[in-house]
Amino acid sequence: MDKPVIQVKDLYKIYRIGTNKVRALNGVDFSIEKGEFCCIVGTSGSGKSTLLNMLAGLEKPTKGQIVIAGEHIESKNESQLVNFRQAHVGFIFQSYNLMQNMTAIENVAMPLTFQGVSKWERERRAIKMLKLVGLGKYMRHRPGEMSGGQQQRVGIARALVVNPEIVFADEPTGNLDSNTTIEVLQLIKKISREKNQTMVMVTHDNYLAGFGDRIIQIRDGKIIRNVDNREQARRQMEELVNGTASAPEASPQAENTAAAQTPENTTAMQTEDGAQQVTDAQNKPGSIWDEVNETIKNGGDIQS
Ligand SMILES: Nc1ncnc2c1ncn2[C@@H]1O[C@H](COP(=O)(O)OP(=O)(O)OP(=O)(O)O)[C@@H](O)[C@H]1O
Ligand SMILES: [Mg+2]
């Protein structure tokens, strides 16, 4: 981790509905370093998706600056933004957004068609990427023939196949059960770490945000907390892998005690139990982790 790859200065997004103004982002400043796994956390309606969409150049800010990989996003036109996204950015969506009539290989290979990669090479890289996410046996399956967790792993493979510098993920585990949530989160973290990619993940779940190297907490369009969380994230992951996860409701990430008891923290509470089961799964022969670890050991770099 070294220099900032994302810099946001005095960012505003104001939506006008009739005579009503909604300040979805109300003066936001922060930066994210290269290689950081940054979690943006906040309750529903706090402005998380708005912020992510601005960063990815999907929406124009009302005011302010966004500098990504040295380029000013806010001053780009539509076609410049398309080029920028293809060159630097990968997305993981809550609802996977896979093409239902395509196999896993075809879905993952798709972003490479925009880069003029040959069909043979596209397939080769897609297969390597699918093995990296532990889906070697499901490469010819269509989304309807896979579980939610498997579909999201296809979504991850598709986002990462172009080897993007930055990956944006909006509630990537929002549709998954607690065990699968942890599994998918570990996978995202492991791969982005291996490739020194910068990852920006939006979540409403304080426990999940606790895995971030940096936590940016947002409320009513303003940042109310921005902390370097590397040490705690390492510890939280260690506790998870060793099966000694402490009660998530005791986590220092909870905004306050009342917040820890709101329904939005239900997943966090369920994950304590999930943690043990994922640890068991990681130790069991034949789990996805064998394939993931093996692929990484064999030089998981899909570009080679
Ligand atoms: N296109 C839009 N037009 C008008 N208001 C909008 C629009 N998009 C978002 N908003 C408003 O901006 C605020 C922030 O919305 P945003 O979608 O960023 O929240 P969020 O934190 O992602 O919430 P959630 O966790 O529910 O996804 C909300 O008050 C929302 O109603
Ligand atoms: Mg949202």
C-alpha cells in the first residue's frame, strides 16, 4: 500500500424531486491507497451506492472532484468514461447481473471481447479465472443451474478477468446466506490481495465492514468515521479462520449498542455461527478452497 489511487474532494450529489432536495452526498472528502480493501458502511439511504456510482463514473456529481489513477472522473464525457471503466475498473453486483443464456465461461469471457482479445485466449483466461474462484466443475453451467454463491463467484471472476486496477462492489453478498457471505468475502479479499488490486466494497453490515483495511462510515451523505482498520481486520480474519470469532455484536464497528440490535445487523449476528462452519469447510478436502489455493499456488495470475 502506498500512494492514493482514489481521491475525493468536497463531493456533493443533490437530487431534486419537484421542489424537494435530497442531499445524497453532502460534502465528502477521503482518499484510498493502492491495494487497500476499503469498506463503505452505513444504513439504508445513507448515500453508499450514490458514492460508489460517482467513483465508478456511472453518475455525475453535483459538485466536487474525483481523481482516480491520476484522472479527473468528474470532467469526463460519456465515451471517455466508458474507456476509463474498461481500462481501470471491475464491478461486482448484489444481484450478480449474469447473462442467463450463457455458460459460466461465456459470462466470464465477455468483458474481454471489448478488449479485442481472441476467442481462444478469452476462453483460456475465463477457465483460469473460474478455477481461481473454485468453480472448475461448473464452467459449462448456466446461472439457473448454479446456487447464489456460485453465481456470485462467476460475477467475481467476470469482474476480475480483465485484471482491473480497482474493483467496486455494491453489497456483493447481499443476496447470500451467512456462510456463503463469509466464503465470498474471503475469496474477494484473497484474490484482490494476491493481485494488489484496490477494492471498494459497500455494505450495511458492520461485521463485514470489519474485514476492511479501511472503514469509511457514512450517514446522511456525510462521512462520520474514516479509520485505518488493517490491524483489526487481520485479527478478525484470523479469529474467523481459527474458529475463535468473537461475538460480532461486541465489535467496535457497531455505531452504538442500539445500532447493533437493529435488523440490519442480523447478518452480522448470524455470521458468528457461519464462521465456524466456513472454517470447517476450509479444512475439509474437496472444498472450493483446495481448488482456489491450488490455482494461486500454480501462479493464479490469469494474465499469464
Ligand atoms: N436517482 C435518485 N433520485 C432521487 N433521489 C435519489 C436517487 N438515488 C438515490 N436517491 C436518494 O439519495 C439517498 C441515498 O441513496 P443511496 O441509494 O445512495 O443509499 P444507500 O446507502 O445505497 O442505501 P441502501 O443501503 O438502501 O442501498 C436516499 O435518500 C435516496 O432516496
Ligand atoms: Mg445502495
